[in-house]
Amino acid sequence: MANCSVPDKAMETAVSILLSLEFGMGITNNAIALWIFFFRLKIWKPHVMYLLNLMIADILLNICLPLRLIFFVTQMAWDFKDTLCRVVLFVLSLSQAVSIAFLTAVAVERYIRVVHPHNNLSFLTTKTVKVIASLVWLLAMGLTVEILFSPQHQNTKCRSFSLHGETNFRTIGHDVIFFLKLLIPFSLILFCTTGIIKKLRKSRNGMKKQPGLQKAKLLLITVVVVFGVCFLPSMLGRMLTYILQSSENCAAFHVAVHVTDVTVCWSYLNSAIDPIVYCFSSPTFQHSYRKFIHSIRLKRNEAEPQSLDISKDSET
């Protein structure tokens, strides 16, 4: 079925535009976030540590986007070495696994602090959070490191998924990990969101007496939206490809492959819009982003040439 996947100019152009936008937005948003983390934040709470690691993962992903852009601009021909292909795919997979893990960590941390405020997990020290963050990175590396030792079997293609129908322990394991790393975190995030909403409804004057509940609800809903918009389409695309791999309908498989290519690149959008989560999790981020945008507007207005006052000139 791999021969059914022929180049599609419209798809390649659309993905190239998408990757360009993701790279531009990601670099800009994460540069601002980096400045806020190191020059504006004074108190480093556990959720801030999670957000910092989320930002590091997003920056790593952004670094790889230009090479993915070149791949699609050159009609999906990988002109670099196979080793570089494996490194790029590894970094992309690692950064997304880490992003998913820390988005989940932010949701779980806020759920515990709001719904179970007296639980010991609500009083984690910065040192403990650093250990947890290190373990997340190590676990993510362990789940994705096999990409570094799996040479591409599609000649000039450098895809993050296989078009071949062979089934072995490695391919099955890779597929299982791909789906589990999306389904388990998303289920946890939904559970935390539902728990906070239920507690908010039980509280008679939750909006007035417990504003923390409302803020937590908005944060978790934001995480759900970011997760759902960015990652779930890629899972559906992969499922469609796997289903049609054994089909004899070449046209249908051709469409499924292109859908998967688009949704995989679409999933990189999380590196550009994760700063929205930062804003809902910390007032410092909201204030800093507003101040940054306001300063840009002021500079733009100052740079614009002053209009000539014709009435005064005519009087002289």
C-alpha cells in the first residue's frame, strides 16, 4: 500500500503554510514566555515548574519545524542523511510526549489543590517537583528512544509513521505507545476537569466565595481545548491509516495518508498556543503579555510619521 501514497501538491502547499505559521507563532510566543519566566516571575510554584518544562519541550519542537518545512516544500523528499531524519523524528516525538505529560501535570496539580486541598500532594516542594520533572523527561526518552535506532525503510521519505503493512513487535509496540500516550493523559485531564466542575456546582456561592474554583475550571477547560484541538486529530488520522492499510482501495488509502500527514503537522500547533495555558494559570503571565502587546503598539504609533497640519501651514 505504500505505493498508493503519491505526492499531492495541494496538501504539500497547505502543510507548508501551516508549518510556517506554527514556526512563526511558536518562536514569538515562546520567546515572550522565556522572558517572562526569567525576568518577571518571582515565585516559582510547582505549576510554574511544570509550565517551564512545557515551554522547553515547545522550544525543542520549534527548532525542528524548519526541517519539516523543507521536507514538504521539496515535495516530501528527504535530502539529508538518515541519521538526521531519526534525530528530528525523535526530538519531535519526545517534545510532544513531554508536552502532553506536563499539560496533564498542570491539570492534575490544580485539581488536587482545589478539590483535595489537604492532600499531601498539594504541598509538594520545589525539589520534589524537579525530581518529578526529571522522571517525566527520562520516561519520555525511554518511550521514544527506539526511533533513534530504527532506520527509515521508505528511502527518501522521513515520516513519523510507517506506510508498510508488516506487523512485528516493534511496530505494534510503537502504535500502542502512540495511542496510550494520548488516551491516558486526555482521560486524566477530563477527569480533573469534571471533578472541578462538580465541586463548583456543589458550592452554592462558588463564583463569589471560592473564585479559585472558577479560575481552576477555566484553566482546565483551556487545557482540554488545547489538547483536543492539537492532538486528537492526529490520533484519528493514524487510526484511519491503520484501518485502510489492509484495504485494496488505493484511492482511500491515498486520502488517509494525506490526512495523517496534515494532522501530524497540525499537532505541532501546541508549541505555539501553549502560552494560552500559561496566561490562565498565572496572573503574572496575563499582565506581562498585556504589557508586552501594549509596548509594541506604542512603538508602532511612535514609528508612524506625524501627519502635517495643513491648516497651520496655510495661515503662515
